[in-house]
Amino acid sequence: MDYKSYLETRHWQRIRKAALKRAGYRCQICGDQVPLSVHHNNYDSIGRERAKDVIAICERCHEIYHEPMQLVKEGVPA
């Protein structure tokens, strides 16, 4: 199963809902209550995620979170 399909499963929806609830429906980085996504801290545990494996995060912080990885992919020194 590809990642996009996995995000549509009931299992992921339960993990996602629990992460949002744990975070008090606030971004765990900046505290905003804007629309949130649930981000995998690593992809090693997909399908068997634990609380520490995911974080509730707003779009702005999600972009910042991924920015260093994008810079590495583009060959820009950190």
C-alpha cells in the first residue's frame, strides 16, 4: 500500500484523531489553533505508530519542519 492510500485507512484516522486530541487541537510547535495535520516524526513505524511517532502541527510549522530536509535535497549547505 502506498503512503497516500495508508492515510485514508481507518487505522491512520484513529491515530490522527488521537494525536490531535492529545495536542488539545493546537499546533505542538507554535500553539496555534489553525487547521492542523498530523506529521510522522519518522516513517519506520507506519502502520504501528505510537504517540511519540506523530505530532500535531499547523501548515506553517510543517513547512518550516521540512525546510531543512528540502535544503539538503537541493544541495544547499545547512
